[in-house]
Amino acid sequence: MSMESPVSVFRRFPLRLVCIAMACAMPLSAQVSSSLQQVSLGAVKGQTVTLGTPSPSSQSLSLVDGAITEWASPISITVSWDVTNSPSTTVKLVGYFATPDQALSFNGTAFIPSSSIEASVDNGANWFPVTSAAVGGVGTPGGSILLYTSAPTEGANKVGTASVTFRMRLNLTAGPSTVAGIYSGTFNLMAIAN
């Protein structure tokens, strides 16, 4: 058996070799791309001051003209804050009645004013009527009370939590005289950083 020379093989398959040679010599298809464009992304966490749910959130008592009667349970609420990006401030808890002259109402015709409702933040050692001005725009003039003030929010205290407990009572020793009925009202709570 005789061997073919490379030249004769080349003559038999000239087109194949030319195609193979061209494929090897051609550059692969080049990738084409656009110019670089960018999207700027950001995220912002706003400063927060939040309140937990007061416990208990509802109470009642037996009303007695000419006497002081305390609601049975102290009220506890959690105040939390994250004021990392603000200058030094304090966090405050304000309690208030929307309509001080009608803090408690019976059928919309008989009222007990906020001046007859008192709060204590030191477990009953000192009592103050709910008659102060609004605090930092929170509350009602003549129907508010400051229940808590944090230490200045500096350093580690820019993020914090406080459990606030206060007591409330009805002081009718100076009036008004009330009519028989079920009186109700809402004592609002709001925390602020100012």
C-alpha cells in the first residue's frame, strides 16, 4: 500500500483546507458594547419616635362628688426613639385631652374638665392637673401634661427606649357637681423629639 503525499491530499481536499485555514485565521466575532451609564442608588431611614400600646388601655372608676378617686391601675407605655441624625435634643411624652373643658362627657350634656383630672409620674407622691400648655406643638393649650423627658439625646442616647409609668385620678374636691351617668373621654398620648 502506497502512502499519499501531502500534496496529493491537498489536491483532493483543497476547498476543505482553505475553509479550515480561513476559519483559523479569522478573528472571532468581536463583542460590541455601549458607553457606561450609571444609576445612583440611595437609602434613607428617617428619624423615628414611637409609642407602644398603653397598658391598660382602658380603665373606669366609681365617680364620687367632693372626693378624690384614683383609677385602679398605673398606666405603662414604652417610648422608643432613633434620632441619630439630629442635633442634641430630648424625647418627651405628652398626655392631653383634645377638648379640656369636656375631658369626660356624659351624653354630650354633662362634662368634667381636664383641671379635675390629675396625673402622677412618681407613683402618687406628687399629682398635677392636666392643665398645661402644649409641648412642642403637641397637645392642647390648658389640657396637656408632660409625663416624661429623656436625658439629652447625645452619643449612645440618640437611639433609646424608656418605659414610662404614670397614675391618674379624678379630683372633684373643688367641683364640679356631676349628674348620674357614665362619663367617658380619651386621654391622648404622643411622643416628640424637640
